[in-house]
Amino acid sequence: MSTESVLRIVWIYPDLLSTYGDRGNLLILARRAALRGIPVETYSVRSDQPMPSTADIYLIGGGEDGPQALAAQRLINDGGLHRAVNQGAAVLAICAGYQLFGHSFFAKGAKCPGLGLLDLHSDRGESRAVGEIRGDIDPRLGLPPLSGFENHGGRTHLGPGVAPLARVTAGVGNDGQTEGAWHGKILGTYSHGPALARNPAIADLLLRWAIGADSLSPVDDTWPDKLRAERLAAAGS
Amino acid sequence: MPLRAKVATSVSKTAAALSRAAGRGDGSVIGGWIGLKIDPDLLRNLAAGRAIALVSGTNGKTTTTRLAAAALGVLGPVATNSFGANMPTGHTSALAKAGSTPFAVLEVDEHYLARVIDETNPRVVALLNLSRDQLDRAKEVAMMAQMWRTALAGHPDISVVANADDPMVVWAARGSSHITWFSAGQRWTDDSWVCPESGDPIERANGDWWCTGCSLRRPQAQWRVEDDGVIDPRGDWHLVKLQLPGTVNLGNAATALAVAAEFGVRPIEALPRLSTVASIAGRYAQVDRDGRNIRLLLAKNPASWLEAFDMAEQAPTLLSINARDPDGFDTSWLYDVDFSPLHDRPVLITGERAFDLAVRLEVNGIPFRHVLSFDEVVRSVPPGRLEVIANYTAFQDIRAELDRVN
């Protein structure tokens, strides 16, 4: 966490990458920090503004092909996000935002260069993956199962420099076997939109990474727990 | 009409009547479905010889269709799909049921606009708006705009009535040679920050908008809302008295007047008819039960939730969410809606996806109570107004509780 002991969270390019409720992750992180008495500042950084490199957590969401390619290009030219990651910032990258963290991705039929911050690349699948997704998260992260809704046409191939975020137990994810990826303090997932609404433990992991804490005081998760139980059951097998 | 079309029309009407009699619905889908099975060209045959207006867009199309049909009623009988059955089965059923009318106003699902233009050869097409709506199934907004643009390019004879405030609509329409622009305002702007022509950012200020990288910009509107009325292309202001609530319905009225004008109907003739419309397939309907005045508002996507909050009174409010096929299976959009306008009133929640709503409201800092049945809702609020805001199938469930109020 930065020296002023305020947790700073950046939402990257909501003007380009906010197709479906991506704001939810920013709201949920800010709320869960506030419930622990952690002072928070949030920043929505538009694509025509410089990307700060000194925040603690960066969020990037889903979007259509054109905005995705534009966002990747601007982030590469800006360089602020690369500096932030090199300085140890935590990242949650979702769907189109997840793809553009890799070496390359496909948008509007063309191969586009990504940020190269995760060792993976994405191409097009034969069919669109739409529906509930569930997976067992990498045991090293110590989290309960992932629950989400996916809606993407891409397939993602992981290199040796990343680990899968989860093993798929329902849905498609990267390729029907694995879902998402993580390396250091960067998490990527196809669980789209407000992924943290169903996965408060992932929100708390990002907060713990950002403030360097092994644990956080518990909060009342009655409603998120009910929602999780319902959706994990609905995902079928 | 060819014999096959006559038989298909007759069977279609019978099936619709049977469906209604059996209490299975409005009958407006099943009748058309059977008719089209017998004669695949039935819609084309039923449309022939009528002067037709099509109304499409993400939001407001059912209401605008009803208002435009009321306005065109000045000229004679108008066929219309007034139950919101907005795919070709619904159009077929509506035209079959109406018999031979000189005019028709049809609401069209935005995915089907190209096909329905081909089959009905309309005189006028009204394009209202495009915003995110069920992305797990629907086409992304930019792709939808492209489909509209292509459909209109193949029919240069159509008069297009289009929303100047929505960059996606303007881009889709601007290739047409006969365009009338209206301004109905646009509360929701999160789907048009990137120019569909050049990919550059779109800037907005004081109701105006323009692309920072190409020539796409807001055209001058010939019809627009001002105060509680509408200004026509001559610059004359007309008071609009509606039974329907909210600024958004003034915009829908302006659109209906613009459509009617393409058929030669003047605002002064159309306006008295607009004020007769009280509710549309349950939307805006008011029902009295046990001393509670229950008003039904339909909200299907982020843009229409913002409009519903604008219309609702400061009274106990029930929110109900389902995620069945017609609603879309994905509830992520809940986070595109800011529920804070509800902070000053008691909020109850219900529906199949009430837990999604509960988590959303908690994050939004809105206290709520989860209820399991509509009877429990009515018992738990004091006598007086109860606002009900629900998405599509949740709305139909509540309408069924209230004896399918229209």
C-alpha cells in the first residue's frame, strides 16, 4: 500500500471496457475495504487520460472487439500500467481485459498485440461460450470454488509463466479444462462483469495482496453466501 | 390474397382465439406461428397494400408503437401488435386479426428489423435507441447498428424517423436519403463512447455530441421535447397531455408525432388521441387491491431502470428480477444501474434472482426486505401507492397475480 496509507484502486478505461456491470468490482472492493476500516480512494481513468502507476489495485473489464483493441494499444503506448505491475500492484483482469493482458488476442478478425503481462495468448473458439461457469481454484490461493457467468468467443492458451486460476467443473473458461490465469498478484478470468459479487473471497485476496496482510476481519456475507450457493448449484455439471 | 394465405389467415386467427380462451396468453404468438407454418409468405401477403410504419429500438418501442397507432387512427383503422409480440409471428398474427386495414404500425424486435423490412415493405421506419440488453443472447450494440445500417441501405425509398441523440442510431440511419430526426433525450450514454464509424472517442456537452476523429456528429432535430410539450419542424410548440408518466414518454410521444406526420397527420389532430392511452400490456397500469394502489413499471435493462426511477413516486417500491430466457440469463447489468434514487423509500425485493438483487442493493447501501410472495408484499406495505418495478418475466408473473391487467 502506498505511503499515505490510503488504498488506491484504479478502474481502467470504463469508457472502453465496461460492457456488463464491470463497475460492480470497483464498488465491491471499495465497500469491503471500508468495512475493514481501510481508507480507500477510487479512480476511473478514461482512455484519454494518463494511467497512474502508483495505485495499489487495478481493475480492467470486458468489452467489444473495437474498444478492446483500442484499449490495448493505448495501454501499451502509455506504459503506466506496466510500471504499476512491475512495482507490485495487484490486478483483476476480466474477459476482454484478461485477453489483452496476454501476448496477443484476436479482435475484428485480426491478431492484436497484448500487454504481455501474463504468459498467455488468445484466439477464437468455434462457438461462443455463454452460461454459468464454476471451477475449483488453484489450492495455493486457498479460496472456495469460483462462480461466474461467462460470455466470450475467445479461447486462451496458457504458457509456462502462469498458472490456471481454476479447474473447470462447469462451463468452458479458457478451453473447457482450465479457467483464467494468475501470476504474482495478477488474476485473470472469463467470469465476466461483477465477478466479485459472487466471489467475495477473491475481493478479499486482492485487498490482502494490496495491504500485505495474511487475513482480514470477517464481514457479514449472508447475501453473497446465499447467492453463491444458488449459482454454484445452478451451474450443474 | 392467394388461397393458401386465406386459409393460413383463418387458421391463425382461430388458434389465437383458442389460446386466449384457454387462458394461455394473448394468443399473439401461437396464431402467427401456425399461420407462417401453413404459408411462409403470409406476412408478406398480409402486409401488401397497407401503408406500414415499423418501430424498433432497445427501449420504448411498445409504448411508441401504441402512441403512433393511436395517432394514425386519425386517418382510419390501424392494425398493430399491441401486446408487444414483436417478432414476425406477432406481426403476422396482428395483421391477420385486424383484417384489411389501410394502415399498420408494428413494433419490431431489433434483431428482426432487416427481415421485417424485407417482408412488409414499410413506408416509415422509426429507430429509437440502441443500448446494452441481454448480451448473453443479443448482438453487441455496434453489431446491431451495423445490421440496421445494412438493412436500410437496401431500401432507399423508406422514410426513416431516427433519434438524433443516440450516436449508434444516427450512424445506422445517416445513409438514408429521407430522414427525419427527433430528439427524445438520452439518459443512458454508456454504450456510445466510441464512434462506430472511426473508433475515436465521442464527446458530449449540453445535449450535443460529436466524434473527435470523424464527421459523425449530432444532427439538428426537427422534432424535440421542450418542457411538457413537443416542438414540430415548423417551430410550433404543442402541449402534450399524457396519462403515461415520465419525461421518457414525452419523448415517445414526439416520436409518434413524427411518424404520424410522415402519413400526413398533423400534431393538432394526433394529440387528443395520444392522451387516451392509459397503459400498454400492463405497463403503467394501476390496480387497487386491499387499499393499495399498485402501479406496474417494466424495466428490462439499465437504460429503462433509470427511466423507471424517474417515473416512480416516493412510495414503497417492490423490485422483482427473473433471469429466464426472455430476460437474459445474465444479471450483471444490475451493476450498471445506480439504485440510489430508492434510498428514501421502503424497498422490497422478490423474484427468482432476488439474491443477485440483494447483493447489489447491499453494495449500493440500500436497505431492503426480501419477500417470497406478492400477497406478502401487499400485506407488508401501508395503504396507498405501491410502485412495482420488474423485468420482463417477473413483470408478467406479477401481471398474472393481478388478473393479467392491461
